[in-house]
Amino acid sequence: MTNRSLVRSVPTFILVSILAVACTATTQQSQVPSGREFGSLISSNANVMIEEGRQTFRYDTFGDEGFWSDAIRLHQAFAGAVQGGVAPAVSPQTALSVGLKVDAAVLPKELVTLIMAGKVNMDDPATTLALLKLNAVVGLKGTSNNDGSLKSVGITCALCHSTVDNSFSPGIGARLDGWPNRDLNVGTIISLAPDLSPVTGLLGVDEKTLKQVLAGWGPGKFDAVVFMDGKATRPDGGSGATGSVNATSSMCDAMPRISASSSLERRGATRAASASASELSKTR
Ligand code: HEC
């Protein structure tokens, strides 16, 4: 290209570029939504994201079955000896006593009727299994084998950072996401797992010592240092556990504490059931 033609082609290039940009701008201009439309688009995007976040918070285990089931075999504590697990399996009464919560919203109507009629055996581990399969135990996600037996369990954020409003009975009700579960005894739940060797191996302590440490946490507390940093106790020998209370302190301090003696709770308290878990399975 000669110098002269270069000189001529530069302005042409600039003109074409300006036209191209102008045309694009005009096209975009014609696609701009009205302010009102755009406002509601933002709202619906926000709602979608809140719903997705809620699903993740409540139900996503991020694959932690690898620890809870593959390593320490916690699911076997729920499966019971009959289904290839260990005895004694966890009854719903035990599950509630270690602070696990049940999401009443996912219980089928027939089951609710049976529970209210006192016809569901809350001492039968099969009932716990049925609740797990319904995805009704807050923060505990069970996966089944093809034959219906329990394959694995994982935990979600909701296990420690949600509770229920006890509107059905103590420990059973509507979810309260982001409310710390101050009753949850994580230490005792971990102690239920049949194989603690991955943890004792990590800590270099025997099972008896580990169980003492776990028993020292108490309700509402969990010590990430044990699992993340491999230290059973603080340097001074005390428990390193901090509360799921503290976990959401910035959230829960600002919110009123739920009344522990609501009439709904009292109504439900008398409802611990008898009858058999086969009643329960009939409803599914
Ligand atoms: C086994 C119980 C447990 C589970 C499960 C759990 N957390 Fe926590 N979380 C805690 C505890 C206990 C603390 C407080 C730690 C401390 O104070 O040292 C905490 C702290 C937090 C904090 C800090 C809150 C604050 O006010 O400082 C956030 C945020 C948080 N967790 C989010 C999550 C998310 C998201 C998940 C799921 C991916 C999750 N947690 C799962 C027990 C748990």
C-alpha cells in the first residue's frame, strides 16, 4: 500500500467504524425495555436467586457423603442391623433428643394424621429411615440404594444453621432458615457413627478419648478445629467447641427468640406416638 492510499483509507475506516457503532447503538436503543419492565425483571431475577440459594442451603451436601458415609459410615447408624447397618439404630425419639429437627411441610397428609392419632411409633428406627427418605430431617440428606435401603447420608448448611418453629410438636414444624440450632448435639451425632477411625487417625488419639471430646461439646456446639485442623482440644486442654449459636449470632441477636412454650408446642408435646412403623410405610 502506498503512503497516499493509506492516508485516504484511514478516514474511510474511521467513518465506517463510527457508522457501525451508531447502528449498534440504535439497535440496542430499540431493545431497551421500559423502566417498569426492567424493575420487575430485577425483582424476578432476585427471587430466582433467593430460591436457588435456599435450595443450596437446605439440600446441598457439596458431596460431604464422602466423609459422613464413605469414611465414618454414619448412615449405618440410621439403617440399623436389619438393613446392613449397626444396632441399635437411631429412633425418631433419639434423633429428636440429639436436636435433629423434622420439616413438617414435607410430611404426607396421611402420615400427619397417623402421627396425630398416636399411630406412628417414634421409638422405631424404621420411622427415622422413612423420615430420611422423605427428606424430612432438616439438614440431613439420605440417598437410597435401588432396593430402598439407605446408601449414604450427607449434611447441609441447614443442619446447624436452621431450626423449626415447633408448630407441629417439639422438634417438628416449619423450617426457620438461618436460625441456629441450639439443641443440636453434633458431638453425640458423630459418636453414633460406627467407624471413627478416620478421625482418631487424624487426631492421633484413641476412640475413647475422641468420644470424651465429642461428649464435651454439648448441644449447639461444634468444633471445626477437630475436623479441619486435627486438634481435639485447645492448648490448655479445654474443649475447642464453639456454638452454632455464635455461628449466626449476628443474625439471631437481631431477631426475637422463639417462645419455647407456644400453645402449638404444648399441643404437640402430648403426641409422642405408639403403633408400628409399618403403619408409616403403608402411607408412602
Ligand atoms: C456442623 C455444624 C455446621 C454446619 C453443617 C455449617 N456450619 Fe456454619 N458455622 C457453624 C459454627 C459452630 C459456626 C461458628 C464458628 C465460630 O464461631 O467459631 C459457624 C459459622 C458460620 C458463619 C459465620 C457466621 C457469623 O456470624 O460469623 C457462616 C457465614 C456460616 N457458618 C455459613 C455456613 C454455610 C454456608 C454452611 C453450609 C455450606 C455452614 N455454615 C454449615 C456450624 C456449622
